[in-house]
Amino acid sequence: METILSFTKNAEELLRRRKVHRDLIFKYLAKEGVAMPPNSEKHQLVKRTLTLWSPGKAVVDKRQEMDETRQRPPTKTDTEAEMGFDPLVLGQQFCQWFFQLLNSQNPSLGQQPQDWGPQHFWPDVKLYLLSRAGSEQKEEFIGAELVNLRLLALTREEHLFLSPNLEPHGLKVLVSAHGLVLVAVAGTIHREAGCLGVFEQIFGLIRSPLENNSWKIKFINLKIRGQDALAGTEVAAPALTCNATELQLLCS
């Protein structure tokens, strides 16, 4: 590492090296709270990272943010900022991370599998799975290992690809007073070139104070509808069917 750095002129040259993979930069930006589209190319991620590392811009942005905060009355957004995150940005970044991680386990995509495993879940995590494809099937799993294996089977064994819709009508985020964050997202399900149906997934996230306050998954409600159960529903960019009231009930 020291040898590489000694022969590197600047940060841009380092980031553009072939050994510095696109996914590594994407994860770094997500960790730093910078939301980027999941299909961003490496040169776009490099440019955004260099902007993030620019000390002058960071100071200007912070001052502008402080000035804007003083000029308007306290709102829910201000409270959320004091908690250290923007819920909507968190929801977008979480979905980008989660589905990229899960889809990488699909062998038909030819990708290098990423670090999927039970470490991303709370030990008592619960998964509720409802699928409607011809007949209705309900499944329930409790525990990090079982939930991890059932979700893994979707991509590794069933070769499914889940594509989330991160537009406003496909994503909702709600924060409870006790720190639980609900992320609801709709999307499409694919196998190779075919679209099999749509899904709607609700995640319950809680910080883990013993693991650098990283977010871990407390529960997942997953509904899957096959093409025959859609009855004319728009598939290209599915919208969420759950509303804020239903999400509020999950917070209680």
C-alpha cells in the first residue's frame, strides 16, 4: 500500500486505479451519507468522492446549511437532522446497498458475491413472506440465520433479481420516536430477461450501539405478486400500496 501511494500523484489517480473497484467507492459514499444512483459509473463515483474530499466545498456547504436553518422555524426535518441522518436519504441508500448485496448472490448475473450474511440482521429478526403466484403461500422465519438463508435462496437458488423503485411513489420512510426506522419499497422481480412480477417490502431498522451504531434489520415484511396476480397493474415502476397509517401501526 505504501508503495502504491508513493507512486500516486493525487487522489484522483488513486481512485481511478483498476484495483479500486466501482463497488468499493459506491459503498464508501453510502457510508459517508452520499446518495448515488445504483447504476452510476465509476468515473461519476470518483468525481463525487473528490468533491466530498474537497475541504473548501465542505466548509461552504456547512455554512450554507447553518444559515438556512437559522432562517426557517424548527420543523420535523430539523429534529431528524439532530438525530444525525435524513430518513429519506437513509432509505434510498439502504435500498441501494441491500438489493445490490442480495442480487450479487445470483450466479446467473456473473457478479462477485458480496458480503451477505446473518451479521446484517438482529439475532431475533423476523421475516414474513407472502407470495401470490397462482396460489397464495405464507411463510414466517425467526432468527438471523434462517432469515438470511431464506432471502439468500431467492437469488442464489431461484435466480431472482429484485429491482427496487426508488422514486417517490415507490419509496416511503418513517421514523418512530424510539429510533425504529421503517423503509417501505416497491419494485419488480426478474429472472434473466423476463419480468415475473412485483414485490413490496417493508424493513424495520434499528441502530446497533455495540457495532459503531450501524443499522441492522429487525424485521422484514415481503409481499410478492406474480404476473397472473397483477390484473393490469403497472409493472414498469410499481407504486407502494401501503399508506402512512399502516406504517405507523408497525411503529407501535
